Amino acid sequence: MTGLIWGLLGAVLIGASDCTARVTSQRVSLLPLIFCVMAISTVILTIALLATDSMPAWHARAWFVSALSGALNIAALLFLYKALAYGPVAVASPAASSFAVFLVVLNALAGEPWTVYQAVSVVMVFLGVVMLSIKSDPQNSAKNPQHQYSKKWLRRTSLLATGAALTIAFRMFFAQEATAELGSTSALYLNRLFALITCSFAILFTPVIARTAGKASAPNQWPDRSIRWFVLLQGVLEMAAFAAFLYGSEGDGRVAATIGFSTFAAATTLIAWIALKEPIGLWRFGWIIFISIGVMIASVG
């Protein structure tokens, strides 16, 4: 139950972060944006760990899977932020949250405990997030022409978000493996650190690769003063969401935390409705309720 609650908290936090990313990803190049997000959390955690003399202990396997998790973090965010930049958020986020199915399977194969209730919950949450992304209400489209998207546009958003789901699943799994050895705080810090290192190399070598291939690389657009506070907020929210997920994953809570965190599609849709004025409609509202019921079933289990 504790893992589920922490996962739900992480879902709300990442939902708010994704809505912020909808704004920042349209005004900042993706690699510089991800670099800033990782740098913010790395600096905050470094200061906190140094102040409490709690830097991660050396553990070869944990550091190795943390490096994998950090590298996959960059790939996942590239997919996700690109999908959010295309929009709508109510399609990108539900498709990305299908990572829960892959992650539960990975944990089950790794021997983590699970229940029939949790299996039913995973199916319900997955079905709910898929249905959230395939249809919008015609009445809402007529009233809000600025939120109309072609089928080709929605398909592209869904494919990018599905790529994010696959990479997120492995990123989360490797981070959970590190958490089992080092604890959630150390695993979070190493994930941020290795993600920052990976992103730095990507920024340095992407222009070189482009020139080698005979292509001109566009100059990176870094955050200006008008967007820096949004980037800072995004970095703090993303770090807090991942921290909640890893904290809930400690002990036997890995599957429960995954189920709770996978509801971020519903959280993102609701926050986008409030903050970005993206319409929900009866169809999506109904499936948000369905997802909530699925989470309740997991909590009963």
C-alpha cells in the first residue's frame, strides 16, 4: 500500500512536470533542455548528500545499472519531450504511461512479488491509458478548433510516446535494481549524474556526427530569461517524481509503485485541462475514472 501511495504522488508530480515540458520543449532545444533538467537535480542532490555525508557507496553492479538507467533516461526524455512538443498532452502522456505493462513484466521475470489484484490493475490501467489517447469528443473539437489534430499528427505523437514508454520501462527497472542495493536516494543521485554525463557527451558529439554525415546541425537553443523559471520548475518536479517512485519501490513495493506511477496519464490530462486549457470531454473523463478504479483494485490487493 505504501508503494502505491508513493507511486501516485510521483504520478501527480510527473504530470505537472510534463505539462511544464509542453511549454519549455517548444521554446528550447531538447538536448539543452534535458541537460538543464538533469543539472538542476544533480546540483541539488550533490549539495544535500555532501551536507549530510551520504554520498553513494561504491557497488560495481549498482553503479553499472545506474549508468544504464542514466543513459536510457536521456533517450526516454528525448522521445517524451518530442511527443509533448507535438501534442496534445492528453495523447502523449497516456501512451508514454503504458511503460507500466513492460515494467511489471520485467519485475515479475526478476522474481519480484505480485498479486492477481495487481495483474488486473495493470490491465485496467493500460486499457484506460490506451483509450484516453485514441479519441476525443467531437463536441469539444468543434468548440476548440485550436485543439484539433489530424490522424497522421496523432499517430506521430503516439509513436514517439510509445518509444518513450519502452525506454522508460528499462530506465525504471535498472533504477529499481540500483535502489535494492544502495537505497532510493543514492540510486536517484547516480541516475541524475550519469544522465547528465550522457547528455553532455550527446551535446558535444552530435554536431561532430552531423558534420561527418555531411549534414548541417542546427544551433542549440538554450533557455533564455523568459523560460528559465519554467525549466527550473520542470527540473525540480521531475526529480521529486522520480524520487517518490524509487522511495515507493524500496522493499516489496516495486510493482505497487509502478502501478501508482503509471496513472500519471490521468494526472497529466487533468493538469493540462486546468493549466493549459486542453479540453478533456466525457470520453477522457470516463476513462480517467476507469483508471482510478484500477488503482483502487491494486490498493485492495
